Amino acid sequence: MRQELMSLPKTLAEDVAKNLVMVAKLLDDDPERAYQYSRVALRLASRVAAVREAAGFASYAVAKYAEALAEFRAARRMTGNSELWPVMADCERGMGRPERALAMAGEPEVQKLDRAGQVEMRMVAAGARRDMGQADAAVVTLQSPELASNSIQPWTARLRYAYADALLAVGREDEAREWFAKALEADQSGSTDASDRLAELDGVEFVDALDPEEAADDDVSQPVEESKVEESVAEESEADELPSDEDMVEPEADDAEDTEPVAEATPEGQAGPDEDGDDR
């Protein structure tokens, strides 16, 4: 990405880089804001592949699948690589076209993917099968050497989770529970809610011990002892001796402001986002 930005005027390159950093920083926790930053970067440098890819992931995160697919296609044409193929297929699913996603799983581009990309493509294909009402086929699609391996890889937790969910969809609850447990075992980063799914299968219900409404109900239901009433009266007397509002110093408000997207006027002759069509 740095090499691509070096082709831009220095000030423009800095502005684009700042926006891309914010996209990466906010994508997981605040995707809407990440999306806004990505649109600014896109207006500034639509001919940079890294910008198109970042814009694609930001659009994908806010379920703007048509926009995301257009950006991924543009980035793929610029770079010539196929690493975005699985997420492009998942965009087809998001647009309600699982048949096209499944067709993409059989294209030669899949063979160009690394192992992680092929596992991702397998999960997308299984999701497409379920979208089409082929739940049993989804289970079979996920059965692979990667699933059977005891080695923990970055994709392991998500693959096991997808398999457990597929098993549950066809009524194989005991097996599903086993695989949710395996997913949890591999999920070091908390990327899945496998623990919640396990608790649900086990009939465990979590109750917030500090729920203020429940605490209030408990207070109402308990009788008030005479000694506690006397203590309350004593506390009220002490409260009368507390400093008045005039004696108290309010804390100063934090004057920090949220960082807003960096946008400068597009240099004369700078092209905006191009119209991207289907490259297939």
C-alpha cells in the first residue's frame, strides 16, 4: 500500500493514509464510521487498489453488499490476484444470489487461493447451500482435512463453529454441541459466540446479579427493620451537614473531539470512483 500511495502527491498521500488508518481502526467496533472514512479515501484516490479494497471491506461491514462487490472487483482488476474471491462470493450471498456464490466456489480462481482462502471459500459455499435449503449438503461441504486436523490455525475456530451450526440445522444436536466445544477450545481471540451457543444447548440461562430492577424488587419485598429505620434517620441528619452545591467544584469537561474524516479538495484532474461492472 505504501508504494501505491507514494505515486500520489505528498499531501494527498498523507490525507489518504490517515483515512485508511481510521478505517482499519474502526472497522470492527464502529463500522458505520469506518465506512464514512472509506468514502473520503475513495474520493481522494479511487485509482489506488488498497483504497478500493478498504472501501470494499467497509461497505461489506455495513451490509452494503453491492457497493462492496464493485469495490472488490475493481481492486482485483488492479492487482490481478484472487485473494478477494471468497468475500466477493459472500457478497453474492448477501445480495440474495447464493447460486452465483456456489458457482464461484467451482471456478479456477479458487485453486489460486492459499489454504486460508480455500477454507474461507468452503465456508461461503456451505452458507450458500444453506441459503438454498440444502442443509445436509452444507454439512458435507464443510467436511475437510482442515476440519479434521487438530492443528490450531487462524481459521480453525470459525470453521468448527460453522460445522457445528450446520449440524444443528439438520438436528444433530449432540454432534453440534461437541463441535461448538471444539470451536471454543480453538477460539483464542473470541471471534465466535461458541460459549453462548454451548450454554444455550445446555439450557443455561445467565442472570445479571447486579440487575437494578431485580435489586429494586428485592428491596420492596423485604421488611424494613426498626433498627434500619433509625439508621436511615441518622444518615439523613448527617446529610444536612454535607457541603452545599456552591462549595463543590465541577470537574472540567474533556475538550477532546472525535477525529473526523480527513478530506481535502481533490486535485484538479483527479478522477473520482469509476463505474465498475461485472468482470466475469
